Amino acid sequence: MEEKCSTIDCITMTAEERPVERNIMTGAGQEARPATEQFNRLLESLPDAMVVVSQSGKIAGLNAHLEHLFGYAREELLGKNLEVLMPERFRARHRNNVADFISHPRARPMGTGLELFGLKKDGTEFPVDISLSYVEIEGGMRAMAAVRDITERKSQEHKIELNYQIQKAISSVLKISLEPVPLEEQLALVLDLILTMPSFAPHARGSIYLVDEQAGTLVLKAMHGFSVAQVVSCQTVPLGEGSSLGASSTCQTISSDCLDRHHEIQYALAGSYGQYCVPIVFGERSLGLINLAVAGGHQRVPEEEEFLSAIAKSLAGLIERHHSETEKAQLREQLVESERLAALGRITANVSHTIRNPLMAIGGFANRLLDKLPEGTKEKKYAGLIHAEAVRLENVMQNVLLFTRRDAGQREKSDLSEIIDRALLMYEDICKERAIIINRQLKDSPAIDANKAQILQAIENLLSNAVDAMPGGGSLMVLAERETVGEASFVKVTVKDTGQGIEEEDKVRIFEPFFTTNLLLKGTGLGLSITKKVIEDHGGFIHVESRVGEGSTFCLYFPLGPGR
């Protein structure tokens, strides 16, 4: 970048001042000579502001344009040091440039690439372009400068440059959206792109959040320029009126005001810095926001906000496209799963009777052998194994039949507390053997329309998994209570254990049919799938939280009717 220069850097004289020159173009004292008068008239006729300076840096002449440009009267400038027309920060350097110009007088046209500034009488700085030349009057050398205010030109150049940057940034966002990388990586690339803009580069601090509608929060997806503590504490920010700051004291730079105030870009000062909050909106849906830090004295610039708005619109398209592709992928998976289950149901229905009758015969005869054979013999041991495996196969068949059913069966008013007590009764003995403490908290749980047998099976599956997860003992809590989600009322049944927990990579798969973990090797891998299907068939949903080494919590939500 070219070194900045003051309005009249380098304007000076190259010859000795002469006493007679005090009257040249001043209009004071004795009558000016004809040549001088012609020069003065020429100076006044020029379209630019003109100033003539002696070699000592004093203003020896000027025209009316310069008076108007700088806001001074002619008498206020004549004989004054030229430094009065330049910002103070450039004056020391100006003195060095005077000596250089005296040694090497030269002409300099306008548009040389220097960034020059003038200082008006009222203290206002403004950009200028200056051409330098020198003139000899009656044997004396004078420096002459033409000064032109280029504020409008600079403004237009800035707009052109900003529009170019906007179009370039939008093109880059579109290119990023086509890259086969995860959404969070795409958002990080876009944030880095924004922070390269001159207005934001000095601070280089920003973040992008996306809306989690179910949790009612903003979730951090990309961040740059923040400490580790801020990143940790600012992972989620609450939504809603008056939630402009995160709950943590280290999260004071995150704002969601732009989502609360008609989806407009918001700007606010917060101490020594300023902050933009830019909403990311698709149609009427709020998808997220961009937060950017700027200098505390930063002024809102329309072009800057246009740039941020354009980026937000491009991001909205990128995010919506990602959501659509994700939904399509989920629908394809659901279709494949539905077809697989439909095929399984047809096969099960066709062979169930054929398999069940021989299976019952095998189990019955094995049970009779157990009664007849003497204790301690291999034959009795083998008969016991045959009977146990026959029972297990019958349970598998029942689970598959239940899982492939297309409806919830016959329903009736059912008391969840009664169903839970019945399920716990079957596990009391094994819990005592394993030193598992049962904590039963059945609060206000009104009756619901349900298939008792299926609900019992669903809860039994959760209790069985919880007990298996605590082979060395622990605590099992079962809780039933009312809860409101959104505007709907539910009865929530919570089954919480202090067992081994579930690995993070397994959480997304535990409800898949036939998926098993080390905790479920005794089963078929259908237990949680059946539980989920039963709850969804009853119009509810299931939620799970788990940490390895700390235990798991499964929550079943059963809907209540309107007005309950």
C-alpha cells in the first residue's frame, strides 16, 4: 500500500525568498506589476483550488476555490505555514518532504496513487488529489499545487469495490455449497470468507449459529477468534424475547436480537467493541444467525449491511438445501426400512404357524424329559438346554410378530402407574440379587388410551436393559409425571440407570431393528426397536440421554387428549 501523505506534502520552494515577493498575489501594499496581475487572474480562472507556497513553507498566494474548499478567508491563510491545511499527524513528515523538494524540484500530476488528505478550518478531514509544479516569477521560484476534493470519487470507488467483494463472496459461497463436505465445515469456510472483508478483518471474530427448534436454542456451528472457555460456554444460546446474551458470563459476545426484532440486521455497542447480529431466514423460518465483532467506534454502513444480508441469504439457501437433502436421505432410509419390515412381516405371518407348532412340541417334550430324568445326568442337562432354547425362540417369534404389526391393537383406558408396578414386580428379585436399588416415583399420571400388553412390553424392555447395564449393582429410578412439550400435554415415563452407558456412536443406532451392543447380547436386538414402535404407534415419542460410565436415561412420552 502506498504511504499516506498530507494534503500538501512536498509543496515548497527551491529558491531564496526575496523581499519583493511578499506582495506577489497578496493584493496588499503596492500595486502589483502587470505580469503578477496576469498571473493572479490566471490563478483565479483555474477550475481547481490553487495554492502558491514559498520555499520556507509559507502560503504566498491562493485562489477563491481554495478558500471555499478549506473554509478559510484569504486573509486567514496568507503568510501562514502550509501545515495549517494538513492533518497534524502528517506535519512532521511534511518538513522532511520540504527539504527533499527543494533539493529536487519536480512536477507531479494528479492520480499518482498516493492517498492524500486535507484539513478544513472546522477540523474535517477529506480525501484530495494534488498535482505539484513550480513556477518562476520575476526570477523567483514558487511551488504551486492544484488541490481537488475527491470525496465523491472515493465514495464511488468504495461502492464499486464493495459490490465487487459482495459478488465475489456470494460466488464463493455458492462454490462452497457445492463442495462435498459436512455442513459445519461449509459454515466455517463461509465465516472465514466474511472475516477477510476489510471492515471485519481487524477483529477477525465471529460465529454462526443454527436454530434447534425442538430445544428452543441456538447451536454453535462455526466460530473464529474466541477462547476455548467461550467456545465451551457458548455452545448453546437460548432463543426468545430478551435473550440477547448467553447465560454464561463468558458468553457476552453472542446476540440473538436479530431473530427477535422482525428479522432485521441489528447493531449494538458492548464496551470497546461493536457487534452485528445478522439473521439467516428462509421464507418465514428462522434458520440461524451470524454474529460479527467490529471496532467500538464503527459506524453502520448501508453497503456493509447489504453485503451481510446477501451472505445471509446465500447461507439460507445452503442450509435449506442441506436440510432437504438430509430429509430425502432419511425418507429413503425409512422407505427401505418399511419395505424390509413389510417383507419380514409377510414372511413371519406365513411361517409363524408352521414354526410355532413344532416349537411348542419341542419345548413340551423337553419339559417332560426334565421331569423324568434323574438329577446330575448329562441327559437332564441337555434336555434343560433344549427347553431353554425353545422358550427363547418362541420369545423371538413373539417379538418379531409384535414389531411387524401395523397398528397398536385394541386400546382401553390404562393406568400407567399400574402397568409400571407390574413391570417392576418381575424385576424385584433380580435387582435384590445384584444390589440394585429401585426408586419408584409415580406422581400424577392420569389414565391414557393404550394397549396394556404393548405398553407393558415396552417398559419391560427398558427395565431389562437397565438391569443388564448394572451387573455390579447400582440405582434404578422409574418416574411418571405430567409434562408439557410445546403446547401439547404428555405423561412422561422415565427409566434411569447408573450403569455402563451407551457409546456416542451407538446412540444413533440403538433403535435400529436387530442392532445389538455388548449389553444386549442375550437378546435379539429388537427390544428398543419394539419400545420405540409401540410409543410411536400410540402417538408419542422416545428420548434418550446417556454417558459412558454414568448411565442412561430413557424418557417415554404418551400424549394426553386435548384439555387434559
